Amino acid sequence: MNRLPIAIAQLNFTVGDVDANVDKMLDAAQRARSELDCRVVIFPELSITGYPPEDLLFRRDFLERTKAGLARLAGTAKDISIIVGHPHQVGAHLYNAASVISEGQITARYLKRELPNFGVFDEKRYFSAGDQPCVFEIGGINLGLTICEDVWHPQPVADCASAGADVVVNLNASPYDLHKAREREEQVVSQRAKASGVPIIYLNLVGGQDELVFDGGSFVCSADGEVITRQAFFEETLSRIDITSQGIEPVNPSTALLPREESVYRALCLGVGDYVRKNGFQGAVLGLSGGIDSALTLAVAVDALGKDNVHAVMMPSRYTRKISIEDARIEAEALGVVHEVIPIEPLVESYRTQLDPIFQGLPEDTTEENLQSRIRGNLLMAISNKTGRLVLATGNKSEMAVGYATLYGDMAGGFAVIKDVFKTLVYELAAYRNRIGTAIPERVITRPPSAELAPDQEDTDSLPPYEVLDPILEAFIEHDLGADEIVAKGFDAEIVEKIMRMVVRNEYKRRQAPPGVRITRRAFGRDRRYPITSGFN
């Protein structure tokens, strides 16, 4: 009986760092051969360039570097076959390709047939589509090759089966969202395996890239649609499976699908950690207010970067409640981070003194509130400039949606950790983090949220309760429902119309917000692209 041991290399690559990516693959190939005794190692989609390389693909010098990287991979790896994703140019056409390397030669090549062009994907901007299946033989086993989106369509896998594939390999760079892991297994790959009658090896990228997080979770699906082994989520892994004429035999232990809160929390940690490290920052700094958003952001930052790489700054004003200062201190001490207090009242007074001649005769309004927030943003950016630490903005998706945030104030920063997390989910994540180990005081979770920019201020002075607001926002933003459709779900028509107006009116703010971890399918940015100037009501 033929037996083909294959290594699944679920790795974290850096977009554009071709040489480092190839070095990582060579190391994995060597370990797959020497430690796991594998004859084949497979890597994710576009692993030579990292994913997504975006407009780097328009650069001739970048494509030449990727070509040289592929040649080095082929010429250096010994005693093991390699399946690797990379861009491939033929004349005027560029393809999202995967090559099979054996004995220093490229023995087969597949060109991705189904190019996603929705949500965060812009592949038709860069690539032409292939039109042929690819089936090749190694060690007496016929392997069919597909790439990511191909498996979401019936024809590419069916064509591999018709061409004699014993197993289909699917290379992926599939970004995380709340529902993706279960959907890709149960609704896509399992159905495709059963329909074609062949097992499928689903290999996914892992790591953070700007807004995107790739969650790993690579798995193998038997011909009858059963997931027989699954790799860890949000971690690099190198594992072995054996392909025989009887099917696929896993060698390493399998992991389980993650609960919702754990998967979101780990996605946030991976996104923050990779953004800080891959961009060369010396850690992170954030304003700690004593509220739940900054408390959760602090916990994520510490878990992602380590306590010694996080700096918390408390900046109380005359409206900051004593309980907030106490809770902020408790949070910082519980997580062991360096923290300090910078009272901003003298700065507020200085600003007001300078502005009084201009504001004379005008009533106080949100202008004076926003001064406080902008002073805090200024201080944090100064600390960032001096220390090389990235400012983490702490606003959530509910606030970003309706504009309940100060441009150049609490929106200031280099990365917005919970930008795609609705406020109700913020509370769930805080409770989850406390189950791991107490990091957020219980009263921070239970007391009414407040920006503390005015006397006795609470969020509900300006917004409906988040239990009402968030479902309306989700319906409008993530499902594109109109006012009548949302009202039909049981919401008050006046509230719905007010919230929708706030969302539309604040598009200009969101365009200037920092990037942040994407956890839903309609994150602000790539997924949801609305005009700032629009007459549509």
C-alpha cells in the first residue's frame, strides 16, 4: 500500500518580505523532512509574497523578487517536495499560482480559477483566472491542486476528481470573521468532499496583516465529509498526515472549534501583536480611562505584547469620577503594566484661555468637551513619538458607527483594537477575559458607560441603550437593511431613522480613523465603502 507522509505548514508570513518568507519555508521544509519524516510539505496561498500583497503586484521589481524567491526555494530545499503559492506572470497576465517543486524542478503548476472580488478581496484587480485543473503524482498518490476561493465553487474540485485525483489540496489565505471557521468546514469543504468523493486538505494562513487576521485552523476532510483532523487556531503549526490508497490518516492530535468569545479575543490579540511587531514599533501606549473599552484594549495589548511592552496613561479632567481613576489604577496593576497619571485640567484651561476671545458670546457645547479628548490624543501621540510605541485607539464599532467619538481626540492613534467590536460584544469579551484571570473590575462592567466629558454624563444621554443600538447598527451596516425592514423587526421608527442618519453623517470621521482588527464581514474600511458626499437618503 502506498503511503505518502505530508507536512501541513500553517505559518505566519509578512507581506512583501520575500526573503524572510522563503527562509521560513526552507526551515519548515527541513524540519518536515528531518523531524516528521515527510516527503511533501505544503504552504498557504501566496506564501512567498504574503497575503494580500495588494498593489505591490503592480511593481516589476517586486515580481522579479518573488520569482527569485521561488527559484531559491526550488534550488535549496532537498529531499522533499514542496507545494507553494506565489504570483506567476505569463506575458501580460499575472496569475495567483501554486507550484509543485521536486528535486529542484517545478514539476506542476496550477493557476487559480475562481478569483474573489468582494468584501476585502480585490483579486480581479491584479490577477487573470486560470481555466484548467492540475493533478500530479507523488509517491504513487495523485494530488489535485486548488487555491482558496476555488473550493467555494463546485467545478474546480469536481474537475480534479474527474482527472483522477485521490486527494485535493486547497491552499488558503482565508481571513477570520465570527462565522468563518464553522462555515468553511460544514457548509463548504465538507459538502465539496462529499460531492466529489475525494478527501480535501484545507491549509490556511495564520497571522495578522493590517486589518485582516488569518486564523489558521487548517483541517482535513474525508471523502464522506467528516473533519478528521484540525490544526490549532491563531498559532503556527507544522503537522503530519499520511495519505494512503485507503484515505488520510492524521498523525498529530486534533483541536476543536473555538467558542465565539475566545475566537474573537484571540483574533484581536493576534492582529494587535502582528501589527506592532511587523511594523517595528517598540510596544504600545494607550489612554486608560477607567471605562470598559480602554480596559479591554489594555488586556488585549498585554496578552498580545507582554506587560513590559505596554504603557498606560491616565489623563483625568475635572469631570473624571474618582471611581474611574481608581478602576484605571486597578486595571493597570492587575496586568502589571507601567502606568502614570497626567492631569489635563491645566492644559484645558490654557486652551480655553487662548480660545476665549474667539468663543466670546457663544454658548458652551460639545466644543469644550472635545477639547479634553483632543488634548489627551495630543499627549499620547507625543509619548508615541518619543518612545516609538504605537498609540492604540480604544473606540468600539458602535461608537465609530454613530460618530460618538472625537476626531483627532480619542480617535487618534495608529491602530484601533476594538474598532470592529460592537459595544455589547465588548462586555462579553470583558467577561471572557476575566474568566482567564481577573483584569477588569466588575463594577467597570456593570456601571453605566460614560465619556466623562461633561457633568454626570452617560452614553444614554446621546444614544439609545446599546442593547437597542447594536442590533439596529448590525441590521443597517452588516445586512444593508432599510429603515422599514429594521422597524419591522420591532424597533421604534424614530430611533431607527435617527441612528441611520448618524451613521451616514459620520462617514467622514470613519475615513480618518486608524485601521483596526476586522472580525465581522462588514468592517468599516475595505468591506463597507460608502461615499462621504452623497444625496441618497
